[in-house]
Amino acid sequence: MDSHCFTIGWCICSLLTQSTPGGAIEIGLNSSATLGSLSNVKLRLFEFGLLISSLFAIARYFVASAITKPIDELTRTSEEVAITGDSSIQVDINRRDETGRLARSINQLLDSLYRSRLAQARLAQNASHELRTPLTSLRTNIKLLSRYRNILDVDRERILRDLLGETNELFMLVKELLALAGLSYEDEEKSAVDIMNSCEAVASRISSRFNVNIKVRGNSPQVWVIQPRTIERAISNLLENAIKFRDSEETITIDLSNFTVALRNFGSSIPIEDPPNIFERFYRAKTSWPITGSGLGLAIVKEAARTNNERVFAKNILDTNDKIGVEIGIKFDSAKITIRLGSNPLSQSLDL
């Protein structure tokens, strides 16, 4: 069978020829309609492909915008914080995907930075105030000595005693500031220690230094995984704080039981409005105003607890003899270090 195509005017025709014994059979077919249909299908396919491509491009634009918009918000916020230094800015993204998780993490970071800067500003302000007081007294007394060289020996001795007292107060303040700053950057490794031995060592030093009776009771060994030097420093500060407010003949007892170190001393108490603040730097309760101190001792305890990932607490307590006191200390995951003192009731306990 042979096939031939030819054109007649605008018509495209196909001619099929089949040879037979008696001759040949030819069949003619007009192909214009078929070819037209094929062209129409090609056009429709092209239009459909163009439509799909356009829709895909539009969808891709909106999807990309939805993905990059929170990233742009994060970038904008980061740049604003970098330029202005204002860490109180928050990323306004409420999503439950990974981007939302990243935004919440950045907000937590900015919040921590903001609170840290506030604490630094407050520390600088309080430190300048606390340093100004002894320095002013020193300057005044030195001016008196230099201006009035013929003052009585009694007055001279009094001024010299004041100078010595103010110098000692200034020395202790600077010492505790340095201790507090050292705790903030200390990276002491945790280790397993017998807390009984640690408490006995601290109690022995404090007892000799202040000539007070301190008893340590409990079962040994009691092994805790802590930062030894940091926690011993905290126990030492708690003991020194207890000595300031104890009754003159009161014996301080350290009880070790059920992963608890309890320092009992019944001499004074914390007023009900003070527990939220007693661990803050330079804070001093009204009842402690007549007593010398820097206001940093319990702040060092709080920082020691923070470096061990623990919390400090304060509450009033009542013993078995109906004697009222205060319990101050550190809460551990598996242990608690406390100090007890006081005489006034407090109806609540507070974790700080």
C-alpha cells in the first residue's frame, strides 16, 4: 500500500493506493479536519501549561512570602536591637513551627539580656551609693584632722576610730563585691563530696572566728554532687548572717537529715514584707539597719545557688517548743541547705 499527500487549494489530502490482480484501488481522504484538531489540541495544551505555570508561580510567591516573612521579622528585630541597644524589644511571631520556636528562644534571650542589664544598672547604682557613704565619712574625718591640728587627743582618737571603722567597712564591701562578681563568672566543676565534712569544716572556722557555739548533727557520709567551694562559701555566709541576729547565748545547730542542712538560730526574724527582697544585692531589712553589714551576704548565697542550678528560699518557722524563727537557705534537687533564726511569725514560705 502506497500513501501520498497533496494539496488542493486549502485542502490537504491523502491518497492511499492498493495494488490488486486486476488493477489498483485508490482511496482519497481529506486530512484538513484532523490536522486542525491536532493544532487545536496543541494550542489548548500550551494554554493549559501556561496557566499551570502562572498558578504555580503565584503559589510559590505566597508560600515563599509566608516562609520568609518571619525570617524578615527576626532579621529586623535583631538589627533594631543591634542599632538601638534596646533589649526590651520582642519578636512578634506567633507560630507553632520551628520558626515560632526560634522566635520564642530569641525572645527569651532578649528578656534575659534585658533583666541582666537592669540588674547591672541597679548594681552600679547601689554600689555607688554604698561606696559613697564610707568615702564621704572618710573625707570628712580626714578634713577635720588636717584643718584642726590642735584638737584634743580624745577627739583625735575618736576620729581615728571612725576612720578605721569606715575603712574596714569599705574593705568588706569591696571584698564582697569581688566575691559576688567572682561567683558570676566562676566555672567550678561539680564533684561528689561528703556534706557532713564540709559543714564541720565551715562550722569550725566560723566558730573560731566569732567565738560562738556551732553544733553539726547528722549521719556521715552524706555524699552530694555539688560545687564544693561555692556551697561552702554559701554555708559560711548563712552562718555569719545567723550570728548577726542570734540571741547572745544561743547555740547554732546544723542538722543533716534527709538531704537537708538546717542551721537553727532563734534570735530575730524577717518581717513579712521582706522575704521577696532579702536575697537582692544591697537590700537590708528594717530590723537589720542598726547592724553593720554590706547587704551582699545573702546575695552571694543566691548566686552560689544559681551556679548550682538551685533556688534560695526564706520562710518563718515554728519549732517543737513553739519558738518562732526564720528558715533561710538553698533548695537542691536532692538536698536542701537551710538556716533558721528569728522570733516573729511569718504565715507563708517563699521560693525565690
